[in-house]
Amino acid sequence: MTRRKAGALFAGALGLAALPSSLRAASSRFATPRSFSWQGLVRQARDLAAREYSAPEKPANLPTDFDAFGKLAYGPAGSLGGNVRLFPAARGIAEHSVALHLVDGGQARRLVETDGLFVGGASADPAGFRVMEAGQAGDWLAFLGASYFRASGSRDQYGLSARGIAVDTGTGRPEEFPAFTAFWIEPVDNDHVRIFALLDGPSLAGAYAFDCRKNGEGVEQNVQASLFFRRDIERLGIAPATSMYWYDQHDARSDWRREIHDSDGLAIWSGTGEHIWRPLENPDEARVTSFRADRVKGFGLMQRDQAFDHFQDDGAFYDRRPSLWIEPDDDWGPGRVMLYEMPTDNETQDNIAAFWVSNQTARRGERRDIGYTLTWAFSAPSEVTNARCVDMFEGPAGRPGEPPTAGARKYVFDFAGPVLTGQGRDAGIDAVTDLPSDALLSLSAYPVAGAEARWRVMLDVKLSAVPRPEMRLYLRRGTAALSETVIKMVKL
């Protein structure tokens, strides 16, 4: 699997409503029940890592394309546990089957017969599954391909994805895609399911537990993982999120829609309490940006822009797509959040990834346990308490009506939040940037006329005097920060 193939994993599946009639599973559908526990799954992962990696074989009769995949997956068919529908293995989508088990009362039954679980009563090799809403009119959680999974948020629209782990993303080595090879599914009710998974790949094996709940605010997943390493890993990405960013209103447009993206920025809540906002970009070439994040409190890929008229897409509904916020369960120690951006020229390819990397390199024979919570919603529960950057523009430097200033660029940032309510020009608020004085041709910060709790920062930047291809900027009153810190890339 390549990153570009993985980006199209669920393409075309969004918004398709299932038309199921639940079928009671015959006893012959499952193998004999066997005892199941988290401790047993961890031992299984440990034992697996002690053996040489063996790549899974592809099923002999794979559907040939997405149309054939869809005809098996979407339509009247049976379910497991009342609300779990299956995805078939298919060429170019998810080419390896997975082992599936239903868990009840500490007993697991492996699925051995899929007749009736696909459209038309067909049988197929399962590659993943989705958890249906009450009434089975749609799904709110899906696992399919490698270690990818996603949740729909509170507006019933899929967007970005998460992965179990990232291995060597953005290094000089080929990226590795470990895969969930087996699942144990424990339905609780229509809005609550526990999922256990076995991960396997050339460099590591692992046991995962996902406690998944859907509520009015979105979907929350508590994740526990125990990882065992077959060999040293140069860059181990913890809690990776993957998304798509093509362009927004300040980029050159390649389509009639004003913006196209699943996420528009990376938010970080650092261990020092600083809130950082890094707008996403579609770069000319692949790049990795690293952000110091010792004892990180949270991070995530966010879709802040939720205005339909900014996208004008009444099919993909980018305005409804959720953000994904990650919070560690405990202290992860010294490390950094890394952002990987690669160029794309369409909306079907995931070109963005974000994850946390420990300063402690993963070593062969080591075990590492980690826990975190994923929140799929439309604002991070702990993302920011001060003003947020809500808009950003850039263009030629200089005064309106006069010739543009040669060799310079104008940047405009809008901040909004309750902390700015009622604050006028005499409030003692100013903008702080790390640009050197010879790079700043002008800098101003002021309340936007007619807009409540919104301030604008405008600066003209002499590009030849910028020491590095990024700048930091935030609002301050006295010594207190009133906004998150925006990190903006500067094209020199």
C-alpha cells in the first residue's frame, strides 16, 4: 500500500446509506467460543514480534475495482452483533483479509462463514467493517486497510483518518504500513462498541484496544496500545492522523470550488501551555516540519472552516467534516509533533500526516505501552482558551492604490475569541512576531470594525531579510498572551 492509495481508501463510500435487514447469524457462522482477554492479546502480540515477519497472502478471488467493492458492501445484507457491517477485500482498496471475532462475556467466536453478510447474500473475504447507526441508515465508525480507521463526527460526515501507528513517515527510507490483521468486536449498544486489534508489520507487532462512544458532540475513542519491536525504528509516529489539503481561499485555485480540504491546520497544546496553530499547505515538494512538544497535552488536525459558502460543495460537504484531537492519557515525556506535507493536485489523495515522536528511539526487543483519547468533533475540547486564528490572507505588500512594494509580501491574520470582546484600540493589545526588525516594513494590530471580538494583524514583510521560511505571531497585552501562536510558512 502506498500513501496515495491509502488516501483514496474510503473514496466514494461517504454518504452512501446502507439498506440492511439484520439477519440472525446461524451457529455455523462462528467457530467454537474461546476465552478472550486484553492480557491474552498482549501476549499474542509479544509472541508474534518474537517471530520473523510474514506478509499476509492476498485472497484468490478479489473484486476487481471500487464498483465491485461497493456492490458487495452497500445494500441489504446481514450484520454482526446487530450493528456491524463488513467491507470486502478488493483490488486497489484493501487487498488483504482480516480475521474477525465477536466478543461476549469474555468469550470470542471467530467468524468462519460470511454467506449473507454481503449484498445479495454473497460471501466474500472481509477486509474491514463499519459500525452502523441505530436503524442502520448510515455508519459512524469504520476500519479498513492497513491500520486506518475513521469516525464521522456529530454531522455524520467522514473526513480525515487515523492510523494505529506510523513507521518512518517522511524519512529517506520507504514508509512502512503495518496492518491490523485481526479484530475482536464487542458491541455494547448502538452508540458504544469496544474493538480490540492485533497489529503486524515488518518492524513491530502490537495489541490495541479501542473503547468507542458516539454522542451529540461527536465520537470519542479511548485507545490503549502495547507495542513490541522486531527492529530499531528511525521514526515511530504515535497517534498518527492523516488528511487531505488541496487549497483554500488564499491559494491558487485549480477548481471552481473556493476551498477543498478535509483539514486546514495543525493545532498543538504544548507541555508549557502554549497553543500553536500551523495552517496547512500544499507544498511544491514533500516536507516535514517538527514542533517541540515535550509532555504534549494535545494535538490534532482541525477543520476550523465550517462555512458552506466557503466550499460550495453540496456532494462532498467539506464544511461538515470533523476535526481529530488527540490527548495523551499520561505524560509522554520529551518529544515533538511532526507534520508531513506532500504535494497533491486533487482531492482523492491524503497528503497530510501528523503524529508525535518520542526523543527515545524505538529499539529492537523493546516493549512500549501508550494510551490516548481521540475526539472526532468540530472543536477540540482543550484546543485553545485564548483567541484563535480564524482567517488568514496574503498578497502584495504596500499601501492600497500605490504600486506594490518590490520584494515584499503582505500577511493578514484575523483572531477571534471572548478574550477580545469589547477591546478597543486603547486596550494595550499588540502583535508579537519573531521576524527581525529589518524584515518588518510595517506591523499593525487593531479591532475589526463591525465585528465583535475580532482583531486583525497586518504586516508587510521584506522577504530577503527573513532568516528562515516561517514566522511566528500572536496577540499580547503586557506580558500575557491573548491568542494562540500562529506559525506561518513564508515563501522566500
